Amino acid sequence: MNVLSFGEILWDVIEGEEHLGGAPFNFAAHSAQCGNNAYIISRLGTDHLGMRAFNQCKTCGVDNRFVQWDEVHPTGTVDVTLSKGQPDYVIHENVAYDFIAAEQVMREVLKINVDVFYFGSLIQRNPVSAKTLETLLKNIKSKHVFYDVNLRKGCYNDAIIRNSLKVCNVFKLNNEELPVISKILVGVSIPMEEFLRSLVSLFPNIKTVIITAAEKGCYLFEQGKGLSHVPGVPVTVADAVGAGDSFSAAFMHMLGNFGDPLHAARVANRIGAFVASKHGPIPEYTSEIRQLLKKQPDALGQLRG
């Protein structure tokens, strides 16, 4: 599959150590590990962090041909602190990825047959990158348009959320984000099933919704089939940075290849748990994990070799 991710490439500074990241980059890197052709549209500063990030894209299997250079704004950084393995973020503003220019990528991007297009909320905080995303979404024909809401403090508003929900057909959020999105859409926090019914009533373009719930696994809502719970996989958490992005990449890989959202969610839970048990957002997959990504569902929806 051809997977195209739009958004931030940045450096997560975790306990003094720099880790290449950003949800769109993590998604692309995990998509590459899943065996896909992974591309990213982003923008880096012409500084040492930008040069390192650009070079490490290929190390991670991500095609960097659509990465732009910015001589004015620095490469993005985020200060990350961990509490019991869970991350908290300080995201710096007016950095290179806030200024992705449409004219620098549009012609070449349209030459790719995109199977999965990924975007989030943070990249839309600045009107320059937001407008480029809008232009891309109007012109790219992708079977799956995946919106990972990824709410970050001070980096979203009601318009960003609503406009994003209008253009996606797969929507992912976590259980902590659910009441926030609920209040934006209907004014109050409502139970999950009621929220999902309201969501697809307001945005009938959305066919699949995934709500991740850490160690509890995830909840999957499919239009026409309703809500399912997929239990989590117990692990000792090393750090959870990147685990949600690996879940997203694995889910879309399995959905795109096998067309079964429930099977995709089962596999994605296992991939996310594996990443959470390792340090850093993009640990190398084991042979066992790679084999798991090739497994098809049987008639009962169970994992089959």
C-alpha cells in the first residue's frame, strides 16, 4: 500500500534524550515497518536537528521526497515528561512544520496512488499548513482518509475538529479525548454509544471509529454493525510515546490489506502493546510482530497464520 502522512516531524526530548517523532512521522515510520510504501509531507528547519531528521527518515523507511526546508523557522521540538510511563508535552510554536507550502508538493504528490492518507489536529494550528492540508484533501483521491485527533494543549479549536471530521472516513481518538470531542460537537459529555450515534449522524462520511483505552484495549464502531470492545494485551509499560501511532499504523495496514476492522483492531492492540513495552517511539519490530502483520482473519474473525 501507499501511505501518505501529512504533518509534523519533530524531536521529542524525553528525559534529556532526543527522539525523532511527531505523530504523523511516527505513523509513517510504523507504516513502513508494516511493509508499506510510506511518504510524509512536512517541513524542517535548515538546522542540525532538521538535517538529522531528514537523514533519519530514510533510516526509518520513510520516503522524504516531500519534506520541505525552511530557512526562517527552526525544526520542531517538544519537551516530554513521563509519569508512570505516560507522556505530557510542551510543544513549541512557530516552527518549520507550521509553514508547509502547497505549491512545493502538489504536482508530485498527485502522481502517487494513495491508499491511506493520514492527518491530525496539531498541524492545523497554523493557517499556512492548515490551508495546504485543505488543498491536498480536495485533490488527493484516497480510499482511506484517517484522522487521528491527537489533542494537544492549546493546539486545536472547535473549527479544526469539525472541519477534520467532515473529510475523514476513519476517525481515531482515545477515551480521554472522547468527552472533549463530545462537548465540542453536542455541548455536553455523553456516554460512548450515544456519542458515536451523534457523531455519525453529524458526519455520515465516517464509516469507522476507533477509541483506544490503554490497557483496556480499544472500542471499535462500524457503521451498520455497531460497537465492539477489543480487549487489550497486558504488558509492562516502558514508555507509551509512539504506542498510539503504532496502533494507528497497524490498524490501517490490516484494514487496507484485509478489509476487516475487527481483525485490524485485534492486531493493532498487540502492536501498540509491543511498542509501549519498549523505550522510544519507533522500536524495531521483531520477526514475531512482522509475522503477525501478515495474518489473515478466519471466518470467525480470529487470528489465522
